[in-house]
Amino acid sequence: MSAIAPARLTLGPLLFHWPAAKRRDFYLRIADEAPVDTVYLGEVVCSKRESAFDPYLDEAVRRLQAAGKTVVHSTLALVTTPREVRRLRESAEHGLLVEANDVACLDVLAGAPHVVGPYINVINERTRDVLASQGAIRIALPVELPEASIRTIAAGAGATAIEVQAFGRQPLSVAMRCYHARSHNLSKDHCQLVCGLDADGLTATSMAGEDVLTINGTQTLSYGYGVLLDEIERLRESGVGYFRLSPHDLDMVRVATRYRELLDRQREPAAVAAELRAMLAGRPLINGFVRGHAGMTWS
Amino acid sequence: MSAGTLELVCPAGTPAALRAAVDAGADSVYCGFRDRTNARNYPGLNFDPEELAEGIAYAHGRGCKVLVAINTFPPAGDTGPWCLAVDRAADAGADAVILADIGLLDYATRTHPQLRRHLSVQASAANAPSIRYYRDHFGVKRVVLPRVLSIDEVSALVEETGIETEVFAFGSVGPMSEGRCFLSSYLCGVSPTSEGACAPANHVSYVESDGRVLSKLGPVTLNAFAPGEPAAYPTPCKGRYLTHGRASYLFEEPVALNALAILPELRAAGVTALKIEGRQRSRAYVTQVVGTFRQALDALARGHAVEPLLSTLRQEAEGGRETFGAYRKGWK
């Protein structure tokens, strides 16, 4: 057995707009039961959702920290308005480690230690090194990267940790426009937060009847659930130290437990795949990006 | 360029298009090398180093600048071709390079400090702190603003950062935050981000089925239309999808951006330059669109109306329909 660093399991930011009470219950259970080391909190997709969880935020942070988990604040992926910039500054002063998802954060953080999120394009070692020199202690890579690129970036990362998403629908784009509102014939200004109707997003189907994409407000995600399984050992050997689970309306404690077992070599990738398939009830697993193929494919 | 005038920045997908743009009144042209280093990496387009040198000589001889787009993101372990492209642009005497990748910006800043750096739309800098980041760390002189901002937001950014801004005035509309869209690679495996091609033609197909034509990208149907019905090229964000059982252009209608009628507002917002999209379009398109915008800007400078020129542009709009995109409230 090679002497590789311990693999950390993280819970990425909740991308969907769940009711605040459901979100609170979710995080309290994660605090009590999920074998994850780090939990990212914060609204990534739309600033109109941003304050909804405020009443429960401090409680969730406290409970997660009391359970020994590191809490990181994730920012919006696309910042445009002065109000959004102000909110960014406030979160930088909140005291939590920040995950920067828009380059705006790099200016606001001004060299303070931070995590670079998967919505900032870090796809080569030059960019990795520039960001590391500016305070990035960890870089969560975009989902599009193939295994060879991830390994190249991780191999020379030095003190900067590298994180990849190991489970969940994969974020494919961010926009100003709200496609959830459009699907309900509403404008974004009068959206009635219809994105909250779909706990795992809204399926967009092709004209030939194939389920292709998932709409989540201004964000577009894959329809299939991206998973890393066989790749994990190789990625760990090349220096990837953090594996992210993206929250879904599933038993995420069970997902986390299986991934912890996988990382601890107590369970085989094939067994985890079979169990995930059963949990997903017909929604496919995908791994095209990491395999260097079309992202929506599985091989 | 006198104060209050707008610089007209025009597409040059080929040496012939470059000459056409210069002759039609471009203040600047932008172009790229014939490889993955630019975001319009399509067959039959772009420049080799010799063609670039000739193009620059032609443009400079007529008072026109040449901006070289090296605006894809170099993949891990293979950044060499991108650095070489920056070196070649500098050697050829380009007036600026248009970059997006932070690592490549860092390289250009260190290696060619005198070479002017513009920030590509692919960097998706849509707020003042992002612009400050690129300005302060990499000496970026101009930002090409993403097509997601209203005129009021553009105006506020200009005022807050004092940087030169370049905004899209005509051409295709991209509703997604650019440089961060993986839809094409999700469907067909080719990455616009690092390979410079969204929905490349060799992954596009058309199939007849039940009296309809299906346009496909990779294995996925992106639209279905009657034979003879005009339909946009099947990029993922211009496709029709079903939600709630209803088919719609979920992301963007088949429309083209045309900001000609709001040029006075863009000028008042403090914009430095107007960008015409379309390095993949024909030389005739370039001549027509650049010529019309030249007339419009000249009319504007003399205090004349630009509306009479609108009809001449209609035929060039993709799918025949036009939009002000995000510039006007309500688009979102």
C-alpha cells in the first residue's frame, strides 16, 4: 500500500433552492451523522435566494463545527450587481474560510487564505501557481477536466490542496438569465422563486425525448449524476486530497458513508456504483468528463 | 480616436476578411492563430504567423489596429502553444493580445510587459472587483464585457473602474457566462474552453424523421423543424428543449444581437469600443456589417440619427430576428 495522504471528504454547497427548514434539518443531520470533513455553505446560483437561509445559518455553522467539521462559505458563481459585491465583502469578513466562485472574490480577499471554487477556470498548472501565490490554500477543479489534467495539476501543487467533485450532477454553465423562470413563462424579476419547486432541478428533455440537462434557476447541470469511482485511487496517488459530494435530495448520509468506505478501501467501486444506481432509481451515472469523453457518457 | 467617439472593433476570420474589415472602416480588427489558442478554432479560419504579419502590415498601413485573440484556456501540461502564440503576436507587432487564462495573463505580463493586454469575454469579468483584479495583477488595459450586462450596469462599471471597456454590438448572442460553459463538451466531448470550438461541424448532423429535420450535436437532438424552415446552427444554447412537456427555446431564441439603435446610449455609458462578432462569418458579411456600423458611428459623431441604417443590417441577423440582449431590462 503506498503512503498517500489521507483523503478528505467534503460536502459541496447545496445548489438547489430548498425551503429553509428542510435545509436546516439537512445540515443538522449531516452534522450528526455524515462522515465528511468539510461542509461548504452558501448560495452559489442566485442572489435572490441568498437571504432565505440566514435565520438558520449561524445554528448550522455552530452545529457543524461542534461536530468537528470545517465550514467554508461558498460565494455566488456570477456576481454583477453592487448589492452582490457588498454581500461578497460581508462574507469575506464573516470569519469563515471562503470558497471563491467568481474572480471578484480574489480582489476582495486580497491575498487572504481561501479556497478557489470550481466556477473559476483553473485548468492548468500556470493558473494554479498564480492563484496559490495569491492565497489559494485549496483549489476545487472545474468538472470538465479529464483525469490526465487533474493529475498533472495535482502532481505539482505543493502545499495547495486539490479537490474534485466525486458525486452529483455536474454544473455546466451559469448565466444571468433564469431558465427556471422562463420554463414557467415568468421573468426573472417576477420569478416567484419557482426554482424551489424542484429539489434536484428541472429536467430538460430533447425534442427526441432524451433527458439531457437539469435546470436550476440560472444554472444548467448535467442530467446524469457525475461519479468518480475507479479513478479515485489514481487521483489520490497523484496528490488529489479532497473529494466533494454535491448535495441532492437523496440520503446524503448514506452517500457520504459509502464514499468514506471507498476512500478507506473498505468497499469496492463496483459495489458503490450498484448502490448509487439503486438510490438514483433510473437516473444515470455519468463519468464522461473524467474519462476524456463527452461529459454525458458513461464508460 | 477623439474623446466621445467609439472604436469599431471588427472580426477577421481570414486574411481576406481582415482586408475587407479594414477597407470598410474598422478602427481595429481582431483575429487568431490557426489552432486551439483562440475561441473560433474552426476549419478554414484564422491566421498563420506569416499571414498575421501581412495582415498587420495591411492594417497598420491604413491606420487600423490588430488585436490578437489568444483566449482559450491552455490545458494542463500543454501550455506551450499558448505561450508561443503570445510570443508570435508580440513579434508580429500586434497592438494587443486578448487573453482569458490567468496563467497566460501572468506569462504575457512577465514576458512581454510592453504588449498591451485586453481581457477576453471568455474571462467573464462582469463586476468591478473582477476587473480590478485583472487590472492590478496583469496590467489589463481593456475589458471585453460579457453579454450579460444591462446598459446601466455597463455604465456603473465604467465609472467605478475607469478602465477601457469593449462591448458587443452585433452578432450572435451567448446567454451563458462565457469561458465557463461546458454544454458543448458535455454533449459532444469537444471543449470550447480549451479547444476553442463550440458545437464543431464534424459533430453536427441533420437527420430526417417523420417529415421533420432533426439537428443533432453528438448523439443529442437539439432541434426539430419542418424541411425548409430556417433554423439556427445547433449549438446547445440555441436548441429547443422540453420542460413541463412543452417545447421551447429554453436558453435563447434564434436571434442576433443588434445594438445599432442604442449606440447613443452605449456612448453615453462611457464605453470605449464596440465589438462586431463573427470571425466565422463571410467576407461579404464583414463588409456589410462593418460598413453599416462605420456609417452609423460617423452619423452619430455628426449628431445625426442612426435608425435609417437599421434596415440594411436586418438581412445579416441570424434567423432574421434581432434583440438588444441583456442591454435592455426584461431580457433576464
